[in-house]
Amino acid sequence: MKDVFAKRLKSARTLAGLSQVELVKCIGGLVTKNAIAKYERGEMMADGKVLISLANVLNVDCSAFYQARKNTATLITSYNTLRAFAKEQQLKYTATFGYLIAWWKPIPLPG
């Protein structure tokens, strides 16, 4: 679990274009740069408060940090970076095919 979290955190941070120091500042100094580095090396896990702050700053769902399959985590992360209008358009598009990509659950088609 630590290895998956480590990979997903580093991926989300680099996708956001933030250094470890910048990430610490963005989460209000809840943890140190050393803690972020340990998370990314899989040596330590973030507690709930830190995890929520990281998810908010990196604009990802907390579940994306724990997705074992990289493409699932990437999809969740990518979806969460879309603006509201783009999300709405994506949902309309994916509903046509019967799947809501953001949550990976089948949705019923009308008729």
C-alpha cells in the first residue's frame, strides 16, 4: 500500500508542477519537506488530515492515491483536473456509452 501511495503522490505532485517544498507551502506546512520525501519513497504514510489536504491541493480524489492500476489512477487524476464545463461534457459523452469514467461504475442508458 505504501508503494502505491508513494507512486501516486509523486505522480500527482509532478503533474501539478509542484516541488516538494512548494507542496508543503500549499498544504499550509502540515508536514515538512522531509515527510513528503518519505511519503514519495514509501517510507511513511500520510494521516487522514494530511491526505485530504494533499488531495485538495493536487486536485485529485483521495482514492486516486490508492489505485493499484496506474491507468485507473491517471484517469481519476486527469478527470479531476478538468474544469466544470469539461467535466460536464465528459459526463455527457461517457453516458452515451453507458459508463461514467470518473467513477468506473456502469450507468443505465435511457430506454
